[in-house]
Amino acid sequence: MVIMKRVKQMNKIFILLVFVLIVSACKKNDYVPKPAGYFRIDLPEKVYQTIEGELPFSFEYPVYSVLEDYKGASGNNTWKNINFPQYKATIHLSYEKTTGDPYKHLEEARKLAYKHTVKADAITEKTYFNTENKVYGILYDIKGDAASSVQFFLTDSTSQFFRGALYFKAEPNKDSLRPVIEFFREDILHLMETFEWK
């Protein structure tokens, strides 16, 4: 009988001890969720080539891209796409010979860039001047989860207008796309710096 009482007491002490250990263990665990990870993206070495053909302009574009005529412009071979198939990205390029006031094209380019303010965190403008080649323009950096991250235009300020916009065939996600956007932004800057009117 005495042994039974001692066993019951030991069981109560054991259960109490287990309860205290469980409660104290829960207080020390500060759980922090692990942030989402993204696949590593291997980017190629920067190498460029000059655009070929009978065009009113020339520039250098990456060798790891595919230059194609824009299929939506019927009979207009001055509209091009620089495709990056392995990254599901395209830089859409358009050219217009302006008649009269070039302000219409400048305002249209600005509206197309600022159309992304709904999803953008910020839009910054960087002006570009190459007085030697008469190439002037603006680069729009669109921050956030907007459909287009980088847009630009170039003009001779009188009769020619060239515009470009970077798009991805993927859902916009600024965190996962950031390295690729920065990589292609350098290619766009190189295009702008090597751009010449013929």
C-alpha cells in the first residue's frame, strides 16, 4: 500500500516535471519564418554586336539575344524586338520619322512610362545627351512590380524618334527579377551610348 502511494506521488511529480519542461521550452522558441528563396540565375558575359541592315540608325546589342522584326508592325522593318529567350524577356523597339512637332512623340513616351504608376513604387528619369551624334533622350527606371521595368526614348530633337521598353513574359516580382532587370538595364544603357543616326 505504501509502495502504491509512493508510485502515485512519483507519477504526479513526473507529470508536473514534464509539464514544466514543455512550458519552459515553448517560451524560448522565437520562430522567424524563412524568406522566400529564388533560383540562381546564371548571366552571360557582356559581348555586343552592331545591328545590320538598311536602317536609319545603328546601335550595339548583346550577342546572347535574338534580334527580330516586330511582327505587329505590318511592313515596318524599323520596329524591332531584342529577345532573350532563356530569360523570357524582350526589349521592344520602335522608330518613327516625325513630321512637324516632335513633342507629340515625347509626350506619348512619357505617358507610356507613367502608365505603370499603378503598380510602380517609384519612377525615376535620367536624361541622356550625346551632342556629338545629336542623340538626346530619357531613361525611365520603373521600380516595383510593374509590367515594364525600364523604358527609354532617343531623338535627334527635330525629325527622328526611337523608343524602347523592357518586358518579361512572367508575373512581375521585383525581388526575383531584380538581378535580371539590372543586367538588361546595362544592355539598354549600352544601346543608348552606341546609338547613332544614319
